[in-house]
Amino acid sequence: MVHLAAFRIGIAACALLSGLVLNGLTAWWLLRLASRNAPPLYREYRTWAIGAAVFLVLVTAVGGGYLTYLGLGDPRRLPDALSVIVATFMILLPFAVSVAARRVAGIGGIIPVDEPPGKERSPRRSGGSLRTRT
């Protein structure tokens, strides 16, 4: 614990980097999902969506790094409850967002599984009319 002050910045920087990577990958996946599921809406608001994603990724990563830095302030109180809560939140946030987005998009759970025979989705017809053909 003698060198905690020296490692405090390094650990906070690692928490910042981890938040940037995990939340950035999740945001990138969400933007790809939005571009596939709602192309006209995504094309119209692409700049706003990317800006909001970058802002949220930066805020959560900087917040996680800063709160980790604060949590490691007193070597007599380790493991600090703040550090443990922040670390748990930072790890679970990308998973929770991914699961919620998969549910909204109708994809299912975290791990994609093959549908049993007879349960596959039928492919959508493109460019067809609404009238039935005879």
C-alpha cells in the first residue's frame, strides 16, 4: 500500500481505457444495428447519433476513471465500496446495453443460437406488391 499513490493514476487510466474500449465497441455495434434496422432514420440523424454515442462513451469512461481514482484515495479503506461499485457498473453496462438492444431489435439473448427446424424466419419479399398474385 506504500506505492498506492503512484499506481492510483495508472489504475484510473486503465479504468478509463477499459471504459472507452468496452463502451465504444457497444456503441459501434448499436450504431450498426440502427443503420440496418432503420436506414432512412439513421441516414437522416447519422451525425446526431454518432455525436450522442461519442458523448455517452466519453462521459461514462471519464466518470468511471475519475470515480476509480477517487475510490483509491485512502489505502486504509481498501477495497473501497466506491471502487467496487464503479468497477461492477463499468463491466455490466456494455452487457446490459447489448442485451436490451438485442431484445428491442428482436434478436434474442446474448449468444445467437440456431432456430429449431420449422421455426426459421421466412425471408422478406422486397419490391413486391400488396396484392396477391394469381
